[in-house]
Amino acid sequence: MPAGVVLDLGATAKALASDRAAVRIAAALGCGALVNLGGDIRVAGDPPAGSWRVGIADDTGFDGSSSADPASQAVMITGGGLATSGTAARSWQRGTARFHHIIVPSTGLPAQSCWRGVSVAAATCVDANTASTAAIIRSEQAISWLAGLGLPARLVRHDGEVVTVAGWPAAPPPHDGTPASAGTPSASGSHER
């Protein structure tokens, strides 16, 4: 690496810690475990009856605020990892320009993405976290990329339009003010829920 280049592995470290902790807890206690470190989720062992229900929040605003119902969809997961990356949270303003924490490696600048948030389910939280962040950077091309990998994903455009791929469950329209709920995202091959 050139002199002065610094890598921030914070997001990857959180995901790896979630993976390791869930597996160790499940093995040590002989039961199911869900570990959530700042939205990087890993489940291991036998899930509770009905699976683990996890809310997906994708509408956190620039100022850190969110709507009255921050979980735009709830999904049921039984194994593997789930992560969401987005451009609305962890952002700042310099003059009139707004920036966020997802940086394009080739430019060193924040990604100019069509997505405000991307959630991905994968075999591990590290896989889910890596794919969700890469999907923000890939912008519109993320749809075919995630589908090609067989990774269930939920991509949210800046206007709130939701695109799902690779078996991510569609959210029924909410009717009573509760978060929309859907089934278990599952992937083909070695990538699970």
C-alpha cells in the first residue's frame, strides 16, 4: 500500500466478532444464539420456535432521526448472518456538501449510489456485511451482482422504492402500524439465511 493509506476494518471486525461470538455461545450453551453488534447479526445453533425475528431499519435520516416505525420490514432467520449497510447514518456535512462513511476505494470519496440502504443475508455475517457494503458501491449493478452470487438482498432507493433479489421475501404492505413481516431470506448453495 502507498504511504499514508489507512484501512478502517471496523465494520469487518464487528461482523467477524458477531460470527465468532454466536458460534461460541451456541456451542458453549447448547442452544440457539443471536448476536447483534450494531446491526451486524449472526445466529447459530437451534433457533427458537418460529425462528429469530429481526427488524430491518433503512430509513434513518441524515440527522440520525428515523420515522416512528424504524423497522421497515421484519424477517425470520434461522442461521447465518444478516447485515445492512447504508448512506443515511454515519454521515456528516462539510459546508453544503453531505458525505457518508462508505468510501469508493478507487477515488477515496463517498460512494454516489442509487441505494440508501442494502440488507444482505449470507452464510456468515462477514459475508453479509461485505456484500451489503459492496452493493452500495456497485449502485445499480448491485442487483445482478447479488443475484449472480445467490445472496438474498433487500435494496432501498433514496425515494424508498424497495428491490429484492435472490429469494429475499417480499414485504406485505403494513395495515395496522406494525412493521411489515415476511418469511426467511434463504440463499442457494453454501450461503444460508
